[in-house]
Amino acid sequence: MWTYYFLLSLCIITQVQSKQIDLSYRGLKKEDFFARLQSTINIREVTDLNLKGNRFDNFIDCSTHLDHMKTLDLAENHLGQFLFLCNDGYALESLNVSHNFLEYIDDSSLNNKVSKLKILDLSFNKLSTINETMLQHMKILEFLSVASNPIVNLHENAFKNQKSMIHLDLTNVSQVFFPSTLFKAMTNLSYLNISHNKIEILPYLPLSLEELDISSTNILYVDNLIFPRMMKFYMNHMPNITEVVLNDFENLTMLEILSMENNPILSEFRVWPPNSRILPRLQHLSVRGCALETLTDDLRPIMQRVSIVDLQNNPWHCDCRMQWVNRLNLSNELSREIKCKTPDQHTKKILAEIPNHELVCVEISTIGYTAILVSTTIILLVILVGGFWIFWKGPLRQWSLPKRGTETVSYKNVVESSNDLISHLIVADDHNDE
Ligand SMILES: *[C@@H]1O[C@H](CO)[C@@H](O)[C@H](O)[C@H]1NC(C)=O
Ligand SMILES: *[C@@H]1O[C@H](CO)[C@@H](O)[C@H](O)[C@H]1NC(C)=O
Ligand SMILES: *[C@@H]1O[C@H](CO)[C@@H](O)[C@H](O)[C@H]1NC(C)=O
Ligand SMILES: *[C@@H]1O[C@H](CO)[C@@H](O)[C@H](O)[C@H]1NC(C)=O
Ligand SMILES: *[C@@H]1O[C@H](CO)[C@@H](O)[C@H](O)[C@H]1NC(C)=O
Ligand SMILES: *[C@@H]1O[C@H](CO)[C@@H](O)[C@H](O)[C@H]1NC(C)=O
Ligand SMILES: *[C@@H]1O[C@H](CO)[C@@H](O)[C@H](O)[C@H]1NC(C)=O
Ligand SMILES: *[C@@H]1O[C@H](CO)[C@@H](O)[C@H](O)[C@H]1NC(C)=O
């Protein structure tokens, strides 16, 4: 045991010059560190302390001196608590307490002693509440992750002081709705991840966003997107999206990456009305793993322009409507990736390997067949009804035909006034000549 600490101390001494101490994954308990190891380091000078992957069950600053500490990594421990009580103020800029057992944030955890924090990682804990005072002292915070916490109460003013926030991760925080005031203060927010939440509508979001991930949410429609700086937009694994019309993204003029992968019922994908100038900077478009059967011609301009288009794993129906894709002869191997599912004669074939004359639409003959069937049925019905009528009304001679001059045009009328009819026709011809 003592040789272990001796070696560890040696290792620490060699690290001390750089003022960065790495004690990660050494099975240390807080007693090991505070009572023994600490005395071998000039802890006051340390700027960067990595205690990741140890067995601390809490961390209280009173038995240590973190005067110059800028980065403290306590991730992957057993923390139920971390407190800053015993010093007036710290220089701490980055704190990682992710993957611990925190159930709540004590009033002495994120207080005004650590108000210089810029980076705070609280992800993968057991936090159930983010109330309006929990982050009130974190006024210059730029990076925050509370991902994968079972949050029940997320106060609408929880982030009201986070005006400097740039990167916010709210992945998997058990929310069904994000209040519209939540992001209001963050006018510099650039990255937002709200994936893995069962929300159904897109919340109000800051205009400054450059990267947005709404994957694995139950959002039904994405429209009214006005983000003039947005460069990356991810909407993968969305169970309720049936249709994407790229015109809804017309105001994302800086967009470079658009990912719509593995959306199981996404079957409509269009640019409508046609617009060849949509998404002028797009470089990467992916709709792989969706339910698309065909591509319409209005996608041609965008397909030709975008350098990476991923269309794999869709149930493509290779008929005449797909001829244009073949004719494009794209260099980006777009059509190489289209593997047909239907019709039967093309199953599992690559679209590019099917000559265009074999891409036929059988719909027309189906329509013809249906038409014949329908008209035969109608004729049969007419004969049947007619037969019934005759049977019920008795023989033909009893029919009383309307008299001349009435408005109803009957067979008898037409015969009797055939001369009138001819003169009408002549008049009509005269009109046509004019
Ligand atoms: C915090 O630690 C976790 C677990 O080791 C790591 O995945 C995460 O990237 C760290 N966060 C930051 C901001 O470095
Ligand atoms: C916020 O929660 C903390 C505990 O996590 C509590 O001490 C504090 O009083 C709460 N603030 C409000 C305004 O309820
Ligand atoms: C979501 O968070 C829970 C804990 O709250 C965790 O067990 C689960 O693995 C997380 N899921 C994802 C997709 O990160
Ligand atoms: C927003 O970003 C700009 C440019 O990086 C910076 O000058 C400004 O101070 C930031 N605003 C806030 C509230 O942090
Ligand atoms: C958002 O978070 C999920 C889960 O951690 C991750 O898989 C995904 O890559 C993140 N999105 C972006 C754009 O970073
Ligand atoms: C794009 O912005 C213009 C001007 O602000 C607006 O009229 C139009 O409705 C927006 N388009 C979409 C799809 O939101
Ligand atoms: C969205 O899809 C999920 C999973 O298929 C389903 O449970 C939910 O009811 C759907 N929501 C709406 C509004 O259709
Ligand atoms: C398609 O492009 C290749 C080279 O990129 C060329 O060799 C081939 O002749 C073209 N086919 C047609 C039908 O234009």
C-alpha cells in the first residue's frame, strides 16, 4: 500500500511542474486524497486537477486549498454532494461533476464563490429539479450540460441569468414541453441539443443558433424556422414526422448539414413549389433509413448541387418516376445508393444498373383496367335499374311524354322540333365565324 502511495507521489511530483495533476481512475476515496496525497502536492499552485473515475462520495473544499484551480474534474465518482464553503472566492472556470449521484444542487454548491465558472457539466446525475435559483450565480457560464437527468421540474426562468451561454445540452431530460421563456435570455446561444425528449412542438429558440439537434423527439412538424446562422440541423429518429417540404427551410440560408435519418414514417420529401435556390450552402443531405419510395423532379436542383446525398435504406419503388434520377448521371454516386425494393422485377437491384426503358409505370394499365371494370358495372346497373323501372311502370305505350313547350327536353320533343334544332345549329355556326 505504501509503495503505491510512494509511486503515486512520485508521479505527482513529476507532474507538479506543469501545475496539472492527473489522478484519474485510481480508485481513490476522498480520505486518500485529502489526508495523504494532498500533502505531497503544493495544492495551492495547481491549476488543473483531474480526479475523474475515483470513489469520492462528496467533495468539500474546507480541507483543501484550491486557490489557483481553474479546472476540476470530478466526473465518474460517487458524489452525492459537492460544496464550496470555506474560501471567499475561487478562480474555478471548469467543473465536471457528470456521472455522479447528485440528486439536488445544494445552495452552497453553485454559489457566488464559484461565479467564474464558464464550463459546467452536470450530466448523468439524478437531478429532478432545476429551479430558478439553482444557476442564479452562474452569470458568465458558456457551456452547460444537464443531459440525462430525470428532471421533473424545469423552471421557466431556470436560465434567466445565462446570457453568455453558447453551448447547452438538454438531451434526455424527461421533458414533454419546453416553455417559451426558457431560452429567452440566451441571445448568444450557438449549440443546442434537445434530443431524446418527448416534446411534440418545437419551442421558441434563439435566432443565434448554429447547431440544433431535435432527434428522437415526437415533434410532428418543423416549420417557421428562421435561423440566419444555422449550419447544422439534425432531426433523426423522429417517429411522428411524415413529410418534409424543404421550402420550410428556406430561411436557413447558411445551412451546411441537414440530417433526417431513420425517420420511420417519413414518406414525403419535396421542394414545393419548385425553387432551385433553396438551401444555397448545403453540402450534406441525408435521408437514409426513412420510408421514401420515390423522388420527385423538384429535388433535381438540390441533388445536383449538394456534394453528399445519402439515400440508402429506403423502400425505393423503381418505376418511370425515377428515370430522371438515372438521367442525372450524378458524380456523387447518388443513384448508386438507390437499391430498389419494388416492383418485383427490380427488387434488390441498384437503380443505376437498370436501363431507363425498364423503368416503367404500370399505374396507367391499372387505371385502364379499373376504368373498364367500373364502366361495365355501371352499364350492368343501368340495364338492371331500367329493367326494374319498365317492369314496375308497365309497358312502354303507357308512358306519358311531356307536351311541347315545357322545359323538359324529351325524346318526342327533339324529333318533332328537329327543324328548330337545325336552325339553332346554324346560328351557333354563325357565332363561331365571328
Ligand atoms: C465530463 O466528464 C464526462 C465523463 O468522463 C465526459 O464524457 C464529458 O465530456 C466531460 N465534460 C466536459 C465538459 O469535458
Ligand atoms: C431551489 O432548490 C434548492 C435545492 O436544490 C433550494 O435550496 C432552493 O431554496 C430552491 N429555490 C427555490 C426558489 O425554490
Ligand atoms: C437517459 O437518461 C437516463 C437516466 O435519466 C439513462 O438511464 C438513459 O441511458 C439515458 N438515455 C440516453 C439515450 O442517453
Ligand atoms: C455575445 O457574443 C459576442 C461576440 O462573441 C460578445 O461580444 C458579447 O459580449 C456576447 N454577449 C454576451 C451577453 O455574452
Ligand atoms: C445530441 O446528443 C445526443 C445524445 O448525447 C448525441 O448522440 C448527438 O450527437 C448530439 N447532437 C449533436 C449535434 O451533437
Ligand atoms: C422566411 O422569411 C420570410 C421573411 O421573413 C417570411 O416571409 C417567410 O414566411 C419565411 N419562410 C418560412 C418558411 O418560414
Ligand atoms: C408519436 O409517435 C410515438 C411513437 O410511435 C407515439 O407513441 C405518439 O403517440 C405519437 N404522437 C403523436 C402526437 O402522434
Ligand atoms: C455518365 O458519366 C460518366 C462519367 O462520369 C460517363 O462516362 C458516361 O458516359 C455518362 N453517361 C451518360 C448516359 O451520360
